[in-house]
Amino acid sequence: MERFDPAAPLADEVRSAAHALAAEAAEALRAGGAPGRAVHIARRRCKQTRALVRMIERPLGRSRAAHENTTLREIGRRLSGMRDADAVVATAERIAHRRPALRPMLEPFNARLQARRDELWIAFAERDRVWVLAELDAFALRADRWPLEELGWSSAVDGIARSFRRGRDSARAVAHGGSSADVHELRKRTKDVRYQIELVRDLWRPVLGGTAEGLRELVDELGVFQDLRLLDDAVRTDGDPSWSDDDRASFAARIHERLADSRRRAERLAGKVYAEEPKAFARRLRTYARDPASGSTRARGDVITLPDAVSGEA
């Protein structure tokens, strides 16, 4: 995915990015290979595209933006079961790596989860794959024709500022004892801000590069929390019948210990990421956007790709 070139027409950059993201999601699902990797790339590209749509919601038009967002959300929903199954297996294996005594207990549990993941992939291939690919292809073609006559850097910055304000509100809710659902909401809102800042970071890369890195760290930690919560749910609903009560209690205690640690780390990171008042954040971005071409330190024509490392990402 190319980041926006500040010297190019913004509407062209937006259309090109939206088309490329949808095309990359479709290509990942068409290419075959490891299902987990394909699903990871496709879901991430859909989330990046949804963040882009939210950034330009007003110039794009709210009804059109709502339609595109609904399509992308449904694609993500049809892919989510496979991703969650992968995440539970990987999280259980990380715990077993730190506590080798748990490995014999977890092997049959993980084997069942892996079998379930494979069943979900087969079901997706038989039932949903054709629909998802058709919708991604149609989205890419629509993006080429988005009417963006009213789009400028000012409206793009307004969209990012709205996302930042929503993220900050979610961070405050979590800091005041919010539920796991509030933590999940914080993760979604922070992903929006992260992907939007990644797109515009060449407005002033020395600063926005650091902002993007801080957002990535928070998203990753919130991903760790989410995956642990999924594992906790799986242990309670799908725990191996051969486990003794002591085994189950020991494993659950380890999960809850790590959940508490992860939440504390996420709250500390969120306090830093969202330390700035939303109005001050918006003013700063508007300052960078007044002369967009002067902030880029890359030569015209350079392609800079976003990382695809999983690292707690969903």
C-alpha cells in the first residue's frame, strides 16, 4: 500500500489507495497458500480501507460511506471466525512456551482448535469465498469513481481528528474501569487512527512517524488482550474433557494473570497515545497540511509499504 504523496492530488491518492487495498485483499484470498496468512492480510486490508472511508466520510457522502463501510464490515465478519481460531491457538502456544509443564495438557486442546479452524476455512471456501471476492472487486471499481470534488486536506484532517477524539473517549472509558467490550472498542478506534496516520504520515514524517509507531504499539497490546480474552472463552466453553479441575483452574489463572498485565500495559500506552487534547491534535495536523508537499522527505515515485507483521494484530 502506498502512503499518500503530499505533492499529488489528494482525491487521486485516496481512490488509488482504496482500489489497491481492496485488490490486495482479493489477491491474498485468490493466491492460496497458508489460509491463516491469507485471512490475516485480507482482514487487515479491509480494516485499513474502512479507516480510509471513515476519514473521508463527509466529502464522500454519508450514505455512500455507510454503504461502503457496511460492505467491508460484512467481508470482515465472514473472515473473523478463521482469524479468531488462529489467534486462540497461537496464544495458547505462547503460554505453553513460557510454562512447558502446560504443553502436554494443551496439545489435544490445540489440535481440536486447529481442526475447527480448518473446518471454517473449508466452509468459507465453499460458501463465502465467491461472494467476498466479487464484493472486493466491485468495491475497487467503485472506488475508482468516488465523487471527491469536495475532498481537500482540511476535510481529511477533520476526519482523522474525529477518529482521534473517538479513540480518546474510548481510552478514558477503559481507564475508568471499562469492560472488556470497552477495551475492544478502544482497539477498533485506535486502529482507525493508526491506519489514517499511516496514510498521511508524509505530511511531516519526523513527527507523524513516531505517532504511527506509538499507535502501533497500543494496537498490538490491545490485540494481545483480545486474543487472551478469546482464549479464556475457549477454555470455558471448549476445554478438553480430559482436563482435571486443577488443570483447568491453573490454566485459567495463568490467562487471567496475563489479561491483567496486558490491560495495565494498554492503559499506560493509551495514556501516552491520547495525552493530547483533540483540538490541539487537530490544530497540529492542520499546520502540517497547510503546505503538504514540504513535509515529505521521500523522493517522488518512491513506494513505501505498510508492514504485515501479525504481532498481536487482527
